[in-house]
Amino acid sequence: MSITGAHSLLRTLAELGVEAAFALPGTHSLPLWDALDDLGGDVGSLRLLGVRHEPAAAHAADGYARVTGGLGVAVVTTGPGALGTLRALGEAAASASPVLLIATEAPSTLRTPGPGSLAEHGDQRAFFASLTKATFAVEHPDDIAAVVRRAAETAVRPRSGPVYVGVPADFLGESAEPVTDGTDGAALPSLTAPPLSAVPAEDMEAARAALVEARRPLIWAGGGALRSGAGEAIGVLAERLAAPIVTTFAARGIVPPDHPCLASNPVHAPEVGLLWDDADVVLAIGTDFDGVMTRDGSMPQPPGLIAVNVDAEGATKHYPPDLLLLGDAREVVEELSLGILPKPGLDELTRRLDDIEVRVRRRVRKEEPRAAEFLAALKETVPEGSVLVPDTCVAGYWIGSFYRVSGPRELALPLGRGTVGFGFPASLGVAAGGAVRAVCVTSDGAFLTGCAELATAIQEKLPVTVVIVDDGLGRYACTDSEQYAQYPADPVTDSLTELVTPDFVGLAKSFGVHADRVDGFGRAFRRLLREFTRSDEPNVLVVSARLRPPRKTSTRW
């Protein structure tokens, strides 16, 4: 069998340890499917999961990366196919998901300065430059393996993020010489970050001294801390300092929910916001203090700020630190703990955090009892090892803020871009990545942006449960609340936000997906959710219920 560019690409992905890639075939990418059939067992467990819309391929690759901690791969075709992934890559970039997008480009023999051949967009790579860590061009079929390896390494290197590779369509069918220079599969470079320079000893000692002398230290853990596996080290340091741990949405689950120092609710809850307001020194680990967490900077700068980060620019762009420890979060925190003896006050802190938890839960039950019922139902019924994948919707906001996550990588949120329609396609990648069950919680409006992926879910028999919270308003609920605040009783604006919605149960069943509907989050919802999340097949549960959004920020800011 002669080796083509398509064979080389697939073999390289398999050698990199990729087990699932999400793809949508097109005229320019058909050689990949032919090559997959040719190679059979030569690509290990790699499989191409066919999606129905290009954004879904990139969202699914994002979900796969989040749950596995490895590389997510999407393969799409030229022009409109590739450009359809831009919104999804923006979300991956904001969430530091290592997604490798491989897109065919116009055949090398037909390239023109501007639009010319079928689906050609001139410099296709240029569209991706602002959303990705890097873009790569394959200049010869023999280069495919080397370029894909280099792109994969770039994607996973901290700060991780999406990377684009453009392959001229004709290269996939042309002969590609096997690599014989010692960089074949047996010698593939590991997809791990190169070691960073050690933090200067004087900086480390200054940070230790500041934390030991602080009367009210606080640890703020972000997504970078979770990605580095720093949870255990953070837990140890927090106990020694008797310091509360506040996590960003990206770091939910980084320490166990019963850790004595964990403030399990978001800093936006007024009760938790007081911890930030009272802190005299904050140790910020793996975070850039983005607008989502700080409400666009309305959170006040702490008196003292120590930042631990692999990215100097990200660590300093919003809240300038007094001291920057540049390095891997886990390694830096472990070294920082050396020489710090346990401080008094741990029991008192635990009691304070327990009291905060009681007061937050009491307030949530009072302000939105249906949300409290919903969160309790999820906790009681979702199987261990499942991953919740909320969308940008009111129900998703409640989960992101107040659901008690049991462990790392058990919650996947559209963090930085607020991308509506992320949840369902991302849950396909989560399911393919090995989750016991991917539980997508979405809304009637958000689900419609990707409902065609019901075909993917049933065809691949993915363990996905979709919970559609249908408020019956026929509107985008979040936009609706803002609209009436700004334009009360404006009939023109009203008409722009009104929606016509389908029979979601009938829609799901038309794809062969089991579905049912229930009113509210009571006993019937619990029973059906327990049944659905223990199925071997994908399914859809529609809930007729109306939720108000959670409070956005501490009233003191």
C-alpha cells in the first residue's frame, strides 16, 4: 500500500495518542476516510466521529480536551467549512483548551491571490490568526507528519490553546514519504510542557514571608492550577496557612468538596465576596482575573497580591501583582509550601466557611427555590464519574455557580466567550473522552443552535443525556431580562427576541433518540433523570420550568 498524505496524517494523530477526532467530510477531505479504511488497526483506537455542522466538530474537540486533559482534534474541509469553526475556537482560546483544528485548503495547484477555486478564501490561515496560539501551513505532503506534531506540541504547551493547521487538499491524496530521520512514531516527542526556569530563590522566600505574615491570606485558584494538577498541593498549603480557597469557574472541583478550606460557592455570592474584601494577601494561582470572574474589574484590588502563573502577560494584565512567581502551578505551590509551618485558626476558618455555606444555601432557597430544587436533584441523581456540560443559559449559570463539583474535570463551562450552543456539541466530546455520562444542561434557544448533532449522538451511541430547560416564554431568557431593563414595552424589540420553538420530544424521537417531558424539578424529574443518566443510549429530557438568573456580584462592589 502506498503511503499518502492522508495516511500520514492519521498515523501521526494515532501516534500522538488521540483516540477520537471530530470531523465533517467534504469534497476536499474525502481521502481521509478512504485512508482510515485502508489503515484499519494501524491507527490503534483512533476513530473519526462524524458531526453534522463544523462548529460542532470544534466544540466536541474542546469537550474532549477538557475531560481528558489531552489534545482535542477537529478535522474540517475548505473555506466555509473551516470558517464555521471560528466561534468554537474562540471559546477554546478563552478556556485554554488544547484544540488542534486541521482544515483542508484549496489545492496547491489552484491557489489564487483571492477567491478562485471551489470554497477558496485566499489566505484561509489569516482568519484564524487572532483566535489561535499559532497557525501552520503544510508546504509538501512529506511535511504533514512533522507539521501536525509541531502543532500538537504548541497546542498543549502552557498556556494551552487552539492551533490551526492548513493542508492543501491535493496533498492528502499524494504520496508522502515515510519519515526515516529518527522522528517516527517510536520517537515522537511527548505532549508535555518543557520545564520552566526555576523561580528565583529570593522571590520564593519573599512570597513565603508575605503569606506567613498575612493575617487573612486567601488562595484564588484558576484554570491553570487545575490543568497543572495543583489541587493536592493547594489543599496542603491552604491548611498550613488557614487560608480559604476560592476557585474560578474553570477550577471548580480542584479540591474535594469537603476540604476544610474550600469556599464552595463563587466569589460573586456576597457571603463569599466578603472573604476577598477582607483578605490582606491573595495568592492567585493559574488565573488571569478575567472579566467573567471579576465582573469586568469591579472586584477591588487586594492590598497584597502574589501571582503564580506560566504566562507573565496573563498574570499581570488585569490585577498587577506585587510579586510574580513564573512557573508551573503545581511545582511552584509545592515548593512554596516547604518551610511553612501550620498556622493557628484552621478550625475557626472551617466553621466560618460552613456558616457561609449555610447562609448561601438558605438565601438561594429563598430567592429562587426552583434553582435550589434543581441543583439538589442533579446532585442526587447524576452518576459518579459523570461530567456536567452546562450551556450559556440561566440553568447553566446556576450550575456553574452553585453545583458542588466532586472532582476536577467534572464540569465543562463556556467560560470566556459565553458561547451559546456550546453545551450539546461539547458534551459529545466529553462522552467520547471517557466520561461515565455527559450530562448537558441547556435551554430551548441554545439547543436549537446544534440540535442536528442528535444524529451524531445516536449514530455513535454516545452516553449523553441532554436536559433542555424550556421556560415556555418563547424568548431568550437572559436577553429578555436585559431588554426589559433597557427598553420596557418596546414592541419592535419584543418582536426581535420572540422565538418559535419545536416539539423537542418529537424532534429527538425523529432522530431515533429516546425523549420525554416533565413539569418542574420535583419527584418526576428526579425519577426520569436517574433513569436517563443510567442508560446506554443518548436521550433527551425536556423540563418545563422557569428560573431567574443568580445574583451577579457582591453587593459591596
